[in-house]
Amino acid sequence: MMQTANSEKKELQGYVEYLELEVEGVRTYAHAFVMQLAPYQLLLGRSWQKGVKLEKIEQENSSIEIKISDLGESRKRVVVPVEGVEH
């Protein structure tokens, strides 16, 4: 069982270690817990955010962008607009 981001308790269906995620050319990895009928498609937690040194940038027009880093050899950083977020 796992407590989800919306405070429900759900049964886990599985676990994936080192799931490769690519965001605008930045390759990252996360450990993923799999559950049936989750209220979201993918939820990246604090450990992933810390690993990519995520920065949240709030624009004057109320839009949000995030900046993430590839901590590997390339040291690449990208800024990605975030859609569908309520704040």
C-alpha cells in the first residue's frame, strides 16, 4: 500500500527502478511505483526534483516554467513551460 499525493491509500501493482525519462533532451532517471487507476499519469517526487536541481520560474503573466539540469557529462540545462497547473 502507498499513500498517494492526494492522500488516498492505493495498492501498488509494481515498481520500476531507474526509469529513463527524457525532458527536452535532458536524460534523467527515476524510481517509479506503479498503480492501477492513479489520479495522474506520472508524478515525479522530491527526490527526482532534487536530482535534476529543479527550479520553478513564475512569470508575470501567471504562467510557470521549470528549469532542470542534466548532471551527467553534458551539464545541459533546459527550461520547459508547464501546462495545466493550477496554483
